[in-house]
Amino acid sequence: MTDTVSERIARVAFNADGLVAAIIQQWDSQEVLMLGWMDAEALRRTLTEGRVTFWSRSRQEYWRKGDTSGNIQLVRGARLDCDGDAVLITVDQVGPACHTGTRTCFDADDLAPAVGS
């Protein structure tokens, strides 16, 4: 028997603000593209509409990735971590993922040297 979307969302351990961290990863290369925040409704939209939707903490509104930029994220899969307090959304990224225009939001300077150096 397959869980309904509501049953899957009920397993998520949202924080005190009603949000969960959503790690966005390119489905085929496994490149980590960005991190965003979702509430239950944003996660429901993401799982049912096939496009990633976030909750903007600064604007206090929903935003579907790519609606203004054209750099959409097409959902390929979604997984919950072992504690239930983070979701991994695999996507087919169209265009850059970062608002700076780069492919990934994780292309800034390294915080630590490579292991063994």
C-alpha cells in the first residue's frame, strides 16, 4: 500500500517555526545545488506539482523556483533523513540554481582545507 502525500508529510519533524531544511541535489550528477526551507504546504506543492516550492522566511510567502528567473527545478525524487528533520529533493535543474547566477550555491570559498592537506 502506498502512503498518501499527507501521510508522508506527517512523518516530517518540522522545527518550532514549522519549517524543514530542504537540500536540493541534481539527480544525475548528485551535485548539491542549494538549501531552502519548506513548510508542510510548500512540501505538499513540491511533491504533487513536480516543481520545487519553498517558503521564503524573509518575504513570508511561497516561491516556486524559476517562476521569475526561468531556472526551474523539476522534481525527480524526495527522501527524508533518518531523524525526519531534513528532506533531500533530487531535481533536474534547468539553468543556474543560485540567485547569483552560478550553477550551485555551494561554489564559494572552501571553509576548510581538503582532508590530508
